Amino acid sequence: MAEQVWRPQGRTRRSTRTLRVRACVAVMAVIAAAVLLVPPLAHLDQQAVDLAAKLQPPSWDHPFGTDDLGRDLLLRCVYGLRVSLFVGLVAALVATVIGTAVGAAAGALGGWTDRVAMRAVDTLSSVPHLLLGIFVVAVFRPGVWPVVASVAVTHWLSTARIVRAEVMSLRARAYVDAAVSGGASRWRVAVRHLVPGVLPQAGLAAVLMIPHAMWHESALSFLGLGLPAHQASLGNLVQTARGSLLAGAWWPTLFPGLLLILPTLAIAGLAGTWRDRLNPRRRSELTL
């Protein structure tokens, strides 16, 4: 009787999850194709100014319309998405490496190392990420790498906590106790048993960090503290489009905003599926 009750629900959950994954993969495939193929194939200058064509609504010639300088908004959005994704990927990678190293050291060594590392994490976490990011970019000139450094400095904290908790959980496993009892050094136990065990969680944290990094870069650019104004990024496009709203032009703000939201939703959906697969209890519930 229980099987007759749960099987239809299990099929519905699996089908819904499959549709969600396919939709997320399709969105990311379209975004990747646009970012990789459009700039090399489009023999147009994204900075080309045509004042006679300024603020034209979406049409066949300009699917996303034009901005206040007559530049093709579709091409600029693709270039902006390209820059924002690059910043998000690199910053997430750097932040994950830093957070994994700090969390693994704190969890594996324990003692004063753990106390110092976690107090540093708590202290930095008490400062709002955006304010700390503004301080970092204020030290340097506007550019891609200062923004990457700003995101990396402010986003490794959560990874460090996750990795530390996972390492401390692995330290209580029987095979780790057996390795220690067999005379394995602390370094060997960490390299052979602890670090490989936290890589899936660290990878998931890195994937979830990409949209956070993109939004962080967009916020800094919107405030005029991120990328230079002439360099297309999603934050810069939204910032420069504020004046167009007063003229009744909605497209310069809508399309960059959508290109910022869609990757966030797609990455979050894929990361949610990955998280369910890493959680044995959740995976067993989904297969009922």
C-alpha cells in the first residue's frame, strides 16, 4: 500500500527535478554560446556611437534596442555578460582556494590554529561584504582585477566554515582513526583522507559563489566603483541606463537585468541538484 502511495509522488518529484535541470542546462548553454560565439562572429564595434539611432526600441535590426548613444544593446549586453561571468568565475575560484585552505587547516590542526582562523572569519563576517569590497577597490584603480580581489576577499568566509565543519566530521570517521592508529602522519591523513573528502562540498560552494560574485561586481559597477565606465559590464549597463528611464526607454534597464537574473537562477538550480546528490538522506527521499 505504501509503494502505491509513494511511487507516483516519487515519479512526480523526479520528473520535476529532471525538467528543472534541463531548463537550467538549456539556459546556461544559450548563455555560454552567446558569450563565446557572438563577440568573434559579430563584426561590429560595441562602442560604435550612432546618435541618429539612439534609444530605438527592440526591432529586427536591434533585438534589444539601442542605448542613449545609439549603440546596439544586444552586443553590449553580451560583452557585459562576458565580463561579469569572467569576474564571477575567477573570483569564485580564488575565494574557494582561500576558503578551502583556511577551513582545512583549522579543521585538521585544531587548537590555536582553529581558534585564530575562526576568530578572523567571525571578525570579517561582521563587516558587510559590500562595504569591505568598497574598501578594497578604493585602494586600487578601477579595473577587472581589483574587482576580482574585492569579491575574493569578501566571499571566502562561508567556504572556510563549510570546509572546516566537513573536515571535523571526517576526523571522526573510522578510517581516519585507523590511519592515525597505523602511524600515518598528520600531513598524510590530511592529504589522503581529509582534503579529498571536502572537495565536493568546496566545489558546490564555488558554484554557488559565482552568482554572488556577479551581483557583487554589478553592485560595485553600479556605484561607479567597479569597472571603468567605458567597459561594458552588466552593472555598468544598468547604471548608465538610469537616465533612459526618464525618457520612457525601458529596454536599456530590462535586458541587462534579465541577463543578470537568468544565470543566477540557472546556477542555483544546478547547484541545488548537486547538493541533493551530496546529501544521502535527501537523495533517498527524492527516490521514494
